Amino acid sequence: MMDTTKPRIGLQWALLPILLTFIVLGIQLFVFDTFTPHVPLVLGIGFAALVGRLNGTSWKDMEEGMLHVVSVGLPAIGILILVGMLTGVWIASGTVPSLIYFGLELISPQFFLAAAALLCAVVSVSLGTSWGTVGTVGLALMGIGAGFDIPVYWTAGAVVSGAFFGDKVSPLSDTTNLAPAVTGVNLFDHIRNLAPTTLPAMLIALVIYLLAGFNLVGDESASLARIASINNGLSEHFMLSWWTVLPVVLVIGMAVMRLPAIPVLFAGVILGGLAAMGFQGAEVKHLFAYAFSGYEIATGVAEIDGLLNRGGIQSMTWVITLLLIALSFGGVLESTGSMRAILDAVVKRIRSFGGLQTSAIGSSMVTNVVAGDPYLSIALTGRMFGPAYRGMGYSMLNLSRATEEGGTLVSPLVPWNAGGAVVITSLGLGVYSGNPVDLLYIPLAFACWLSPLIGILYGWTGWFSPLASDKEKQSWAEQGEEVMEFDSWGKQSERFNADIYRVN
């Protein structure tokens, strides 16, 4: 439902702080040649706050807006902290090394990319968190890919495709629950309605990964020598056994029982600690260090050291601080009415359902880019576009799907977004250390950007775009939902504000 209490602000004023922020961000990236978007986003908060004050928003209201949006993201911060702890402890326990070892032994190099995407999808559906999947199983898969001499960006693309596909369709996922909650539809109806876009996107991605696998794997003898070197190094420094994989199995089992993500990840930390003491002989004081500052090892094998020297809460501070700043930026933009002004301007130009669906997906994407947060992109788009969907007589399931396609799936493709930052940090991509070629994972995460394109196609063709049932329309009336009035040609009236009415 639209919040009509927010101040009215002109479109030019609304766009000004965003434009200034992107100019500073561009200077940081292309002039200073460093990828640290924190300071530009902090300056963006200042730009947005100044514009807000000039247009009548009090600092107290802006502060409350920031705190409100940050509070929405606190569960995500909790997950990030636990993923950092889990990574360090699971390396120390031999869980991640064992997954790498057995993966190199069992998986055919040619089928690796497709298998990686499928495995991440299964784990992410079970855990309900793409971030947890990327930071644990995804890290192990990066090691396997290195053993097969597959470029890191290809492996990262497959991991991201699978992890975020699974997150999108998991009933345990926070974003999968947020989208139907914001749009007022049933969770499982929402998940079923995701299938027409997500399944074709994932199938296309798997075919591409299969074809790529056969083309990327080169000299078989060189690959075997590399694999042997990595596996020998792992076996020398860890006790490798299927028993050390038990924490993964138990965590997935708890997730299948639909336990909440944060307690499940915390249990994974405890189980990993017990495995580290039981199988690797780790001391408790060392486990505390691994959980806080990460695992450290020097095997003499560059691939192993590069993969396993990571984890801990400290490894997530870069991402957590970015998330807090991005959420605050989004909170100021929302509290000053800037986001509403921009989305109002978009909705005013809608002339068809195809345009409506494209605008909703596109607005979620743009919010991901501007505000750096998938939660805000889902919540804002779901609130703002609802009256237009109801006015055209289309089910709100179309909107809930649009918010996930532009929100959940696009977030890992934006490097300064919380999702993108988690991917880059957890998978050890060298983007922040002067290796921008690793950003090629973005176009190679096929499932993430194909799904929105398929959703836009359906909007213009009318395929898999359900109309609102009489029952759904009745629920709008009972809840007094707002509806935008369109004329017989589907064209919205020029008097945008006057043509929103409440069903009664």
C-alpha cells in the first residue's frame, strides 16, 4: 500500500542525489582505480539528506527512515556474521578440504560447471540462503574448479546461478517470503508462479555450462597433475574422511525440517567446531580464532593456500559495513520521498501490461543498483506498483515474481550490492585487489539475468501472466487496497494522483 504521508518531492530533486553519488562512485572506480564504494555511498547519504532538508524533510524523519531500513537488514547481517564464522570453522574441521578432495576425485572435469550449479541449487533450496551456500559449498567448488584449471569466473558464475536460483524458490528464503508478504499473495502460490521463468533460465544455464565444460578443460595430463598436487597437499595437512562432511549433511537436514536459517547456521558452526576438535585435533582457543579472524595455513601449494586462508567474522566486515551504508542510503531516499517520486514517474508512463511488468522488473533492478540492497528493491517495488496491477486486473502474483526477478536474482550481479559483495568476498574473487577480470562472473551467471528477460517476454506476450481471480479481487475489497484507474484502452489517466482509489 502506498504511503501517502511521505513528502512530495520533484523528480529532478529526487534524481539529483543519485546522480551525484554515481559521479563520485565513477571517480572512485575509474579515476582513483579502487573498488571501495563505501565512501561514495556515505557521501550519497549526505547528498540525499541535504536534498531532503531543502524539500521539507526533518533530520529526525530521515534518521528514523535509515534506522527502519537498517533494522530490516539486521537478519542479513546476522547471516553474514555466521557465514564468516562457518567458513573459518568448516575449513579447520576438514569439512571444506574434504569436499574439495572428494569433488576432485569424483566429478568429471567436463561436467563440473553444470554439477556445481546443480549442487548449489540443491543446497540453497535446503538452507534458504544463497549467501550461506556461496560461503561454504561455493568456496569448496572454487577449489575443485581450480584443480580442473577452470577460470575462476566460470566457476563463480555457475555457483552464483545455482545458489541464487535455489534461494529464489526456497520457502525458507527471507526474500522469497518478503516478496509475497509485500504484495499480499500466498507464499506457495508465489513459488509455483516462479517456475515459468526460473526453470527455463536454469535449464538454459545448465546447457551452457555443459558445453563450456567440454571446451574449457584442456590438457588432461596437466589437469591430472594439478589435481594430484592439490589432493596430496590436502591429505598431508588434514584428516580427510566422509565423516568430516557430516556437518554439511546435518545442516542441510535441519534446513529440510524448515528450521530458521540463523539457528541452522549457528548449529553448523557448533558442529564444525566439534568436528575440528574430534578429527583435526583443534583446541578450543584456536577455534575462537578461526571463527573470528579466519583460518590460516601454509601448505606450499598456492591453490590450497589461496582457497583456505579465509573466513572468520573479520572477513565479513567489508561486506557488513557496505550493507549498513547501502541500507542507510536507501532509507534516506525512501524517507525523503525520492524513491517514490522516481517510481511514480515510471508508473505514469505505463500503457500496457507488458510495460507494467517491464517497469516493475526494471525498477527492482535499478533500486538494487542505486540502494545496493535486495530487500529494499523488493519492498519498494512491491509497494509502489501494486495499485497499477490491481487497476489492470492482473494477479499480484505477477508483481511478486517481478520483484524477485529484479531483486533477488540481480543483487549478486551488482558488485556494490550486498549480494554482489558477498559473492566477491566469499569466493575470493580478486576484484577488490586489482583483478577486475573476475567480474566476468556477472555475465556468466546465466540463470540470474536470463530469468528477468524471460519474465519481460511473458509480460509482452501474456504467457504465464495470470489475471486476478474473483477471490483475489474480493480480498482487495475486504482489505481496502488501492487501485489505479485505467481507461478502456488500458491508458492511465494524466491525473495520476486523482485516479488512485480505494476498493470498498
